[in-house]
Amino acid sequence: MTAELVRGQNHTLPQTRLEIRVSAGTPVVAGATLGDERGTVRGVEWIAHPGSPQLPGLEVSQQAAADHRLAVDLEALPAGAHRVTVLLALPVGAGGPVRFGAVPAPFVSVTGLDGTEIATFTLTDLDAESAVSALELYRRQDAWKVRAVGQGYAGGLAEMLADQGVTDPAALAGSIQEAVTRGLARSVAPPPPRTPEADRVRHATGSADHRPTAPPPAAPEPPEPLADPATTGPAHTTQPHTTQPHTASGPPAGGPSAAGASAGGHINYAHPRRQHAAPPSPPPAAPPAQPGQPAQPVAGDATGWSMDERLYNQIWGMFEDLARAVAAYRSAVDFAESRMDQELDRALSDPRNRIGGAGDRAREAARAKRDELASRAREALDRDLAQLAAEAAVVEPALPAAYAGWGNPVWHAHRIPMEIPMALRIGDLHLPERTDLRIPLLVRLPLERGMWVDSGRAASESAALMDTDRLRRLAMETAVAHAARLLAVYPPGEFAVHVIDPAGSAAGPLAPLVEAGVLAGPPAAGPGGVASVLAHLTRRVDLVQMAVRARAADSLPPDLDTGEQLLVVNDFPHGFDDRAVTQLRYLADEGPAVGVHLLMVADREEASAYGPVLDPLWRSLLRITPVADSHLADPWVGHAWTYEPLTIPPGSRVLEQVLAAVAEARRAAGR
């Protein structure tokens, strides 16, 4: 039975291999400190945080997220460690809330490796605090217990670390927040908050032995299944997006609202995880082919109000499952290696093993155990990968155009929609454990952040082997393809594309957009053209912001285009003066909230010569590449994923066909 703790209450832990799951209504930074018998943290080597996420027996997430899973093996902690304190903090400078009183109460649970809850704690009664000691695991007379703490700190992470006895806590807090900022800059934006526990019912029948595993702590056994698939996948809540004019149909999911809380309204401390309203159930999985075998995958087996939403949730679920399955495998292999090293050290430190063949036998036994553990971990991973590969083979052909690659036949029958889709595919992601298992990278629409296509040769090993001119052309072609996809999935006239090409060097890649007549105007060239386009879009942002704040949308000028706007910028920062750079930074920061988005094409390495003034601009954009590169991180465990850009099949004219359909739809709509 689960123990629902209140502040100060404790509960005995029945096992030492655990997960600590944090569920919050907003991204939070999760960390942990180790303490000795007096609770003293002996040094930074006893602190796990996003910049240093692993300690013996303890692993935390590498970035801020609304959901965390901390892996703990109490038996593998360093000698002298008697306490594990779980810390939560709000990220600084991420544009989110600055106090826990403005967000739903974080929910923390301690679970076994099978996902069974041992103890839970809801951190209520927080107000001005921006950091909190959530709970602690501590040893008493050779038994481990968990205590609900809930101690908040208005002084933030630095004050909390100081209370833990950390030397120079301000510097450490700054380095942690800097690591979080870097992680957010390279991470894929997480999906919307989850709906109830049963919001994802993937292979519910006959698949218990084949469900993907979550990352376990370092431990002497191979990865074990941690959670039912019904609880692992993200799902879209139907609360309206702040900038989205078209929302999913169906009733709202309910639950607390961070926005309402920050505005001074009553805070509902019932965590989103405890919501009761849910979208309709997905279609049941196909029956297993044979008794004891996993059910056959079904496209759209996540919940949602529409097939598009179910597929969106399913893809994100596959993304998370793959991330956690690989994390489980890597953690098990790392443990096998560390265990072998420890056994070898013990064997070699014993003088008796230095005589005869005892030392050799000890080394052989340690290596054999290492190989056995690694092999068992790989077997578990291979089962998970096979199940995910089978699911991907079913899902890919069923995707709508917005989620499909250019080679999918759905694009050849595509018609410009009357409502925008939930998301857009901008590439594929894969991990080295199985490179042919690709997960579509979907970004929510309307875009919440712009994109930056890195045209530099230092961006990746593949880019370094390419000719500079060829790479820049490929980067611009990538930007053009993304612009075309956005035009094709928006209703006629509700999306406009502007282009800045200061030197006119991108005429070739831009030809499909220009010839189809789908641009808002000719590509802007020269200082005058750059200034004109930036002034136009900056004015639009200013006017819409004022209208929103004054709740006076009717006061907007009649000639103002209120549709979404995309600005494609080539060869930045060449041809841009200080005023133009300032305007771009303004558009990157303020534009997305009112429908103005940036798509930059530039060499990040080359632009660094212009100094730190450009750093805020780069951090606000999602970096993608025209060639494969392992630079993106997932929002759960922070793996480095290889991003593969979407490519048009050789000889295909799908891009021209799609742009022609956009132009025809606009003519028919009189736009």
C-alpha cells in the first residue's frame, strides 16, 4: 500500500533500488546531495545536478523538465553516505515562473523498479520559494527510510545549497543554472503536460514482458521493466495554447493552471497527474499473434480527441520509451564495468592473490560477471528495440502530411487544410544503439521558438568534409523546405514567409518559393531591404502586443496581416548593423508569442567573432543542421540524439507540387 506522506512524516523503504519520480506543472531542475551521519555534504563530489548528473548509486536528469525520474541504488552509494536529499529548483532566465507559489504543487513519489509506488508527497503551501528540499532518504540502524521534507527557500538554489553546508554555494548554483540554460538551448521542447495515468494504453494486452524500460540505477542486475506503458507516454492536454488559434476539439482536461496562479487566482493543488477527465480511449491493440507474445502494434493507440492527436502522442511516447530503454541499457553496462573494477581492485589489494594463479582467476571471474551482466542488459534492450521498430513500421505509413517525411505518398495527395495541425515534422532522431530506428522530431504549432540552420563546417564531422559553398547552399535548401512545409499545413493566407538575403547569394535555393509566388514579397537585399523587412515585422509585434495587453484587437490597423509570419534570414550576420541585430533579438524573444518566428541560416562558429551580443539570439532558437549531427537532447534523460534532416527524394518534384498547391489554394481563397 502506498504511504501518502505529509511534511515531516517518514516511511520505511522495503528495498534499496528505487526511482524517485517528480511531476510538476512546469519545468524544474532536479538534483540530489549526499550527506554523512550528521547530514553534512562533504564536497561537490557528493552533489548530483544537471552539470554533473551521476554519482555512484545516484543519477539525475541533465536538464530542466516537468517530469523527472531519479535513479537511486542505496547499496551503491559512496562509503560514509547516510542520506540522499532530493532538491528541486525553478530554472533562472528561462521565461518561466520565478516562485513555486505560482505553479501547481510538485508531486514526488518513491517507487520500486516495477513502478509500484512506495511513498508519495505533494509539496503544498509553497509561496515565494524558488527552491525546495523535497524529501530525503536516510539510514537508521541499517534500515533505510524516506522522509517528506518540503523545506522551501526564497533565496533560491544558492540558499538551499548553503543550508546543506556546501562551500561557495552561489558559484555552484550559478554553474548549475548555466548547465540548465545550455541544456534548454539544445533540448527538444517537451510535449504538453500529461493527462491521467491511463492516457496511453500501448500494447496493454500480452506485452508486459516486452515494454520498454526506464533507466534503472546502477545495480547488479540488468534493467527491469519499470512502468506500465499506460503511464509512460506524454499526452496532449486540450487547454488552449497561448498563441494557437485552433485547438484540439473536445472538453478541456482540467487541472491547475500556472498562468491562472501567477495572475493571483486560486491555485488548485490537485496535481495534473491526478486529473480525472481524459480524452476518449484509443482503439484496442490487436490481439497477440500467439499466447505470451506482445500484441501487434496499432497506429494511433494513444489517447486523443482526433487521430492526429493520438499519433502525436504515440510518437512522443515512442521517443520517451526509446530514450529510457537506452538509458537503462547504458546504466546497466556502466554498472557492470564499475563492479568489475571494484572486484579487481579488491582482488589485487589482497596480498594472498599475488601468489600463484589466484589473481588471474579473480580477474577472469570479474570479467565473466561483467560480460554476463552486459549481455543480459543487451538482450533486454534488443527486445525493447524490436518492439519499437515494429511500432514504427506501423506508425510511419499512417502519418498525416504534417508528420510525414517528403518521401511519404501522402504528400502527393496533400490538400491545403482549413485548420492547422497540432505539430510539424522537422527531421528524425536516432541513437547509436540502433541507427535505423528513427523517431520523427515533431514541433508544436504555432512554433514556440524559431530555428537556426547551422551552415558552418565546424557544426559536425559530416559538415567538416563538405565544401563550404555546398554546405551553405544545402543549409538554405533546408530552410526553404521547412518554409514550404509550414506554408503547406496552414490554411490559405494564415501563414506568410519573408526572406532576407542581403547579398542575393541564395537565389538558387530560393527559386522554388519565388517561382511559386508564395512569398510575402521579393527577397530583401542590401541594407535598405534588410531595414525595411525588420521594421515591418518589428512594428507588427509592437502593435499586436499593445492590442493584446489592452484587449483591443479591433483597434489593429486594417492592413495589418494577423496571420503567422516567418522570417528566413540568410548568411547572418553579414550585412547587418547593430540596429538590425537588436531588432532580430527582439523578434526572437517577443515574436513567437504574437506569431512572428525566425528561421536563421548562419555559421555559428563564424558569428561568434561578433562577440557575446549574439548569444541570447542563438539560445532562443532551436539549432538544426543540413547534415546529420548529434547535438539535440531529449527532455527526459538528456541523451545526445543524432538529428537527420528531412530530405527530398532524388528526382522528386514534391516540393514544387506542394508549393503549387499552396499558390492555388491562395488564389481560390482570394488571398
